[in-house]
Amino acid sequence: MARIVQKYGGTSVGDVERIKKVALRIKAIRDQGNELVVVVSARAGVTNELLARAKSLAANPSDRELDMLLAVGEQETIALTAIALQGVGVDAVSYTGAQAGIFTDKVHTKAKIKTINAQPIEKDLKAGRVVIVAGFQGINEEGHITTLGRGGSDLTAIALAAAVQADKCEIYTDVDGVYTADPRVVPDARKLPEISYDEMLELASSGSKVMQSRSVEFAEKYGVVFEVRSSFNYNPGTIVKQEVAYMEKVVVRGVAVDKDQAKIIVSNILDKPGSAASVFRALADANIIVDMIVQNVGRNGIANLTFTVPQVDTGKAQKALEPVLDAVGGGHVAVHEHIAKLSVVGVGMKTHSGVAATLFQALADANINIELITTSEIKISVVIDEDRADEAARVAHAAFKLNEL
Amino acid sequence: MARIVQKYGGTSVGDVERIKKVALRIKAIRDQGNELVVVVSARAGVTNELLARAKSLAANPSDRELDMLLAVGEQETIALTAIALQGVGVDAVSYTGAQAGIFTDKVHTKAKIKTINAQPIEKDLKAGRVVIVAGFQGINEEGHITTLGRGGSDLTAIALAAAVQADKCEIYTDVDGVYTADPRVVPDARKLPEISYDEMLELASSGSKVMQSRSVEFAEKYGVVFEVRSSFNYNPGTIVKQEVAYMEKVVVRGVAVDKDQAKIIVSNILDKPGSAASVFRALADANIIVDMIVQNVGRNGIANLTFTVPQVDTGKAQKALEPVLDAVGGGHVAVHEHIAKLSVVGVGMKTHSGVAATLFQALADANINIELITTSEIKISVVIDEDRADEAARVAHAAFKLNEL
């Protein structure tokens, strides 16, 4: 007998037929004598429907009311999932985030989990019930409903797995697991049986859409081993866990491409203390997340700052930079939206040399120009022409022999 | 400045356009300096949609999970209504039943309100906010969500009006108020400016669909004066209050017709102690609500029992009666579904004689046969042929001159 926490995303519980299938899947695992806590998201599309209604009523609804509204989506799914289980003869009980004792801070629409009181869930597990918990939501000290923001249901599952000391945590989604590259772009991409938290984090921040960074960070912090797998088949997925020695034998774990970035060049600024700071302060104040940053100093104390931001934020970024240009020497701003970021990730890099050289050579052989380079301990990212991005992914994937086991 | 509790039903908040109109209505009253607590129902149709999904997943879902599911409907509306108010510049905050401190007993799907802790609402009212509360729902001692059953949102409004000591309670619905008869049947029916709780109760149990009895009973018990009015216009409605002396000057307040009843005759039973008891015990055990009851004793100690039950329950009633027929002397059961109940109601009857005679004479003049009669202090009900029911309503309405002020 094991204690298992599962999480099913919005497409897995998209309609009553799919909820029925999820119920049968749960029943099969339950019938093997396991204890189950199941976290579900809102049915696919429901959250957007609710948001559209809110937007049609007010341009700037309060975050508290948005949370009250959005929490409805998961509450529907938990009840329907519990009812579907009852329909196949499994005793089940549903919990809202508040009932599951998920206490958060006060930041509506992107709350952080502070503590979980798992006692009520423990009681129902002991009584032999499958416990269905609403993902994405919690309650703050004042009793207001909060939501956890993007990727919130994954976070709920991982936090609950830690709180109930689960033996297993399974994140069911619409992909089979974590691949060495996007299989739609790189046909011989391979599903990874295992990956370290740090590699998963770098992939998440590099454009891999499997999971949000915060859930992986939370899992790493509390040592929750979890598996990413599909609810549409019974294939084994990818296990995400602490790095172990043998993982380092593989130098590069995977390749990720992010086409949603834009490159901004602030040129002709004075190379004096504080120039870069005032540029990035202005962007931070406008809530723009800057990813890669490179600074070149040319002749005569004139510098160029190059960095990437999410493509949706380029207009906001230009506006934010205008007032500071004079102070940094009257610089000029140029935006290049037609770029992509290619990243190779692997904990083995820490102890292997030549990874960068291999990547640059492979891209050069394919005549793909590199516009920008940044490196971390376990990742190398380059900015290239967006039109060449898919080809670059295939080239890098082959150069590191990622198709081989 | 007054403190006002309002309740808007499902059609009044049926879609975002209607919610916008409700918000403007609330804003106008708010702008006059009033304090407002607003109870809303689920959008029309939502509850049935949710129930249909549940039914497609399990034949007998648990009542606890049905409550969890149905509570979603009102939670959506409170958030949207608060957001709509914010959209027109009114500070508003929404409360689920639990957050509004509405504590109920443990009976899921038809819970009774035990207490209300109005402190959080008082705090928000003091802070100048309009408070939007989910109707129909509460929370029990164990923290489970409960729902109040049919007419639950009216009950929420009246209970809150008592708890916050409101100056006014307005029940907005899709009818203009309480009429002397159904205006679709009796063209010269007149809207009543006032009606007593007891008259309202008798009308509710006589087929008038304006409100459920339990809300009126609750209002009477706690002395909550309320007004039934339409959210689609600004006409004054009907005020429901404690009976006052001048009300008795009007002998008959209104006429109601109920076509959803059936008549059951259990004939040839022994006229001995316990016969009627065993018949009605069997019906009660099957959860069938019996309305009118008449017993005739014929010759030779053989009796007939005649009573009315909701038409939907006739099959269930026949089944429930089968096992007891032998014990009462082998009686025979006959069902007549093609009947209607006509009632005339008025507190003035208590002190006026001749009401029954006037009614019977009017029906006789129209050649309408009376099959069954029951009377209470302020009501006379007769069972007649369903085909003659509308005509009977017009005849009775005219006989008591209800079209005249």
C-alpha cells in the first residue's frame, strides 16, 4: 500500500466523459489498496470564460473578486470528480482549498502557500476515502479565498504531497513527460526517464511548457519526488528528483527553444556607474522580466546594453525606457522581435568542458548566426534568428547525441 | 440613511447584461447614502446545468457533493456582481455563505439556518462597502458547505435582514408583487400593496409561486417586513408584514389555483382506530406531502379516505399504500390526476361569516362541481375539475370583488 498524490490538469478533466475516465483510473489505483489524494484543475476553458465575463463588467476588477470568481472553476471539478467516483462505487469526498487547510499569504491572484493543515485529509484517508482537492486555491488569514497564479494546481499537488508525506506524486498533464527536445520540432527527441530539479528548472525558464518553475522549486525545497505523465495513456512519464551522481554522466539533458522573447538594444549610452542600474530599474518598475543581459563597452566610453524581454512586453519596455535615456547619455533603443532563444541544459556541464564549443561549432556548421550568449552552471543559451530556431534545435540535439539512450 | 437587504433571483442576474443593470440599480440606492447587503442567486439555468452533469456521472451522488457542486452557481454570481459594481465605481465585496457566517444544521441539500455571525458584514458595511452575499448556501459545524433547498436565497435574505437589523428587505423577482389572482388567468387581478404573513403563507401553500412558505415563516418568526417586487421595472411591489387591524376589513385577499395536485381515494377501509394513521404513516415514510384530507364514514363501519398529493408523487403513493391495504381491511386505491385546487385566502375571514357560502354559490352558479372542501381560519380550499379551474378563479375573484380597491 502506498500513499499517492495525483494531479489532473484542465484538459484531463475537460468534460464529464473525461472526468469519468479519470475516475476509472483513480478507482484502479484505489483497488490496489493505495491511499489517494487527487488534485484537480478547472475544466479546460472555464477559467477563460469566467475571466471574459469579469472583463465585460469592469476594466479593473479587484484581485480579491477575481479570486472569488476563479475559485469556482476548481470547485465544480472537485464535486464532479467525487461524484464520478461515487458513480463507480468509490467512496470519495471533495475539499476546497480552504477546507484542505491550504493557508496562503494575502497576495490575491498570485498567493504563496504558507502552511497546510493536513489533519482533515488524514482523517478521511484513514476512513478509506479518496480525497479530491481543488488545485490553484487557498485561503488567507482573514478568510478570503486566494488563488496561486499560473501553475497553481501543480503547486497544490506538490505541497500536499509534502504535507501528507506521500510516497508518490504524479502530475498528469497532456504531455507524456519531459523530452530531450520538443518532439514536434525534433522528431527523434527522446522521453527522459529521469531529470534533476535543477535541469527541470532551467528547462522551464527556457521555454519548455511542461511546468512552471515555482512548482519545481517548491518540490526541490521539500524534497518531493514527482512524475510528469499523461492522463490519456498508461506510459511511464519522467521522474523529477534530486540530482544523483550518475546523472552527471550525461552532459546535456535536453534542448529548449523559446520563441516568445524579443531582443532590445540600448545603444550609445555612457559607460559610467549607474547607467545599467537605471535602465533595469525602469524595466523592473514596469514589472518587465528581463532574461538575458549582455553589455559591450566600445571606444570613447560609449556602451551598448542588450537584453531579452517577453515579446508581449516590448511596447511597455520602450515606454519605460524613454524617461531614463537622457540620464544615461541620450541612448537609442532598438527592438528585434524576430529572435528565438535556444538553450541546452544538463547538470553534467558542471564537470565537463567543451559543451559551449560543441554547441557553437554545430550552429556554425549549419551557418546559424549567434546574436547573444549567456551561460549558467548547467545551461548555455544563445539568441538566434527565429526562422532558424527549429533547425538549430535539431542541430544541437544531434550534436549532443540526445537521441541515444 | 437606511440599511437595506436586497435579494435578486436567477433571472435578475441571468447574464452579464442583467448583472450590469442590477449593479446600476444598486448604485442608485447606494448613492442616496444607504447601506446595502445584496443576496444573489445562481444565474438562471446554471443550477440545472450543474445537476445534469452530476446526474451523468452518478445515479445517486452524495448530498454533500451535490451541495459542493451547486454552491458554485452563487459563488460565480457574487463575484460577478461585486465586479460589476466596481465597474461602475462602487466599492463592493463578495461573501460566500460560509464567509457571511451563515451556519446551518448538517442536513445537506435542505439545511436549516441555525445562526448567523454578522460581524464581518457589519465591518464591511461600516467601511462603506456594498456587501454581496451568496444566497442558498451556508456551512455546517464540520466546515462542510450546505445548501438550503428550494427558495433558499429568499431565506438567506430574510435571515440576513434579521441578523443585520435591516430597515428594509426587498425580494426582487420576475413578478411585480403579489396579486389578488394570477393575472394571466384573471385579467382584472390587482396587485396588493400589502399582505399579512399568514395570508402570504396560505397563498404559498395554495399554488401561488411567488415565494416558498419557509421564507415567509422565517420572516414572521423574526418580524422581518419585506417587499416582493420586480427587478425589471421600478413599480412598487407588495409589502409582507404582520397583520394589522385594518387588514381585516378586507375579507378575501386573493385567489390561488394549484393544478399540480392529484386526488387519491382509498375506499372500503374499516372504520377502526389506526386505519387513517397507518395510511398516512405509509405516505409519510415515502416522503410524500399530503395536503387536503377528508374522511367519510359510510354504513356498516366502512370508511373512505380522500386526500390530495403532488401529482408527481402519485406512482410513489400507490406503491407506498399497497402494503398497508390488507391491514386496513383490504381497501381500494383510485387516483384522479385531472383535478385542481382553488383557494380563497384572507385574514378577514376570521371575523366574517358567509365566505364559504359566497364561494360555493358562485361556483354553483357557474355550474362548477366541488369534489372536496377543506377550511382553515383564513382559507377555504375546494377541489374541482382541472378544466374548469381558470374559470373558477375568475368567478371567485368577481364574487369577492377583488378587482376593486
